[in-house]
Amino acid sequence: MKVTIDNLTKKFGDVVGVENLTLHIDDGEFVAFLGPSGCGKTTTLLTLAGIYKPSDGRILFGERLVNLVQPKDRNIGMVFQSYALYPHMTVFQNISYPLKLKKVAKNEQHERVQQVADVMGIGELLDRRPGQLSGGQQQRVALGRALVKEPDLLLFDEPLSNLDARLRLTMRGEIKHLQKDLGITSIYVTHDQVEAMTMADRIAVMNAGQLQAFDSPDELYNRPKTQFVAGFVGNPPMNFIDVEVSAANGQYLAEAEALRLTLGKERGESPATCDGAVVMGVRPEDIQIAEAGDVAGEIFVVEPLGREDLIDVRVGRHSFLVLANTEKQHRAGERVKLKFDTQQLQFFDLKTSRSLLWRQ
């Protein structure tokens, strides 16, 4: 089912939760709403579910306008962060509850519940109660309850937040695989950019109630349209520094305190069209500690990540996060040189924070 969000605005008194949001979600697509707390992603989800009524704008499921349609009549399945299971009911009763409300025949209830439970890997747990299950099993029950309705739209509200890191990794893969197999249009709310990047076909990045970007994970990571998107998508986060870009003798230079980089034509021309003052962004993996570096600095702290180290290098009053090989065994206080991959640099307008390389 296609979902259209057309100039959606939701206000709570004088507080704007979402403002003029427009999105077109394709049939069978997996879309993530990504952003910090309070950005409007859950408000949008609950408005799609019918729990909130829009203050302005339209929501269409296919060609059907659903602004005033009750939640029970929207044929959606929803999975919550807290699982929202009934503690006094068995797993079977929890999963079958939506079918009971629809007055589905008991023999069909048993058949559909068993089928969904087997798909979710909890077929042998139907007689247990939620208190007898692990967190991962409870999450599967919640997902099974959403799926047993055979919904046109699946809505996920940070469903993995309460799980440990290893189980989150497993469940990410299971949910993605299941969604692709069933072909159900799905919208997934999260503040975890790793979840969004690994699971979604496209990601809607939101901030302060407004849409910042709506694109594929690859586009958001490699060609961010705004400084906010560049800083929020990617872990460790992108480094930012104010620089002056100038053209001289056929070359383009980006300069700041203790920093002077020669840019290629592709990167240099767009920033040079401004007044010279821009924000330069560079990801930690695009900086190397090398003897023939572009700038000298001092290591402030080393954070071991296992396969590599995250190193904070201070260059004058500026700080750069760098990913380095653990074999080098760098130490705090060590003087090093940094080599920048100038083909991967990003540039943003100092006033608007919009990209100077990737225009919207």
C-alpha cells in the first residue's frame, strides 16, 4: 500500500510537533523516521496510526483519505517500544486478540496464530505468559500480534530500544528479512542511525518538527544535503570546521588556523562561489595519521573500539576525530600528522547550513 503524507502539521496548543511534512512512501517500501528526541518522528507515526488527528494537511492510504478514520478501521499493525503485551494473557491470547476483536472464527484464529508464531520462532511458547519470556521473545510476540491482522501498513515505534546490543543486531536482521518476505509497507521510528541505515530502503531525517532529507542510506551518508544530516548520519560523527576557500593560480585552497588543504576542481568550485567563508566537513574514516600529513597535531585521547581506535587529535583550537589501526598503538600526548582525503570533503553554507556540493 502506498502512503502519502501531504503538508502534515500537528500542533499541541502553541507547540508544533510536526510542520508541513510531505512524504510519498511506495508500496512495500521500508522507511525509517530518524532524528533526535523531540524531532516529531513519533508524532508523525501516531498521526498515521490515527491516535493523533492532524492539525492540517492530508494522510492518504493508497487513494483513501484517512484523516478522520478511526485507528481500528485503518488496517494497520503497530509494534511499540514497551511491547504493550497483556501480562495476564498467554502468548496465544496476546497474538489472537486483534482477531478476537474482529470476531474471526476460533478455528481460523488458531490457524493464523500458529502460522505467525511459527514464522516468528515462538510456536512452542503459545501457552506461556509474557512474564515467562525473555525480551527478545516478548518482542516477537508483539510483532506476531501486529502481523496476524494481515495489515496493509506496519508501524514500528523504536521496538528494539529495550533489547541488549547483540539481540538488537539479531532482531534488525529478522525484521528486515520478514518485511521483505511479506512485502508489507513499513515505517520504523528510531533515534539510532545504525538501525535506520541497515534496515531502511529510504530514511526521513527529521529535526525540530521539520523534514531535513528523505533519501537512501547511501545518499544521506555520502551526499548529505544539510550540515544537520551530515552530522547526525554516521558514527563516529563527521568533523566540522570553519574554513576560508579561495582560488589562486588554478588551485583551490581551504584554510583555517594551522590548516591548509589543496582541493580538486570538483570540490573547490562550489565552495569558491560563496564569499569564501564556509563550513568544511570530513568523516573520521577520511583522515589518516601519516608521516606525510597535511597538518600537525597532538593526540588528546585514544578510545579503543576493538578493530580500530577512535583518536581525538587537537590541531590548534580545533579537534578532529580520526579512525586508526590498532596496531599503531597511538598514545595520548603523541605528536602526529593528519592526512585528509580531499575528495571526500563536504562543504556547507555558513548561514543556511545547506550543502554547497549537493543542491536540493
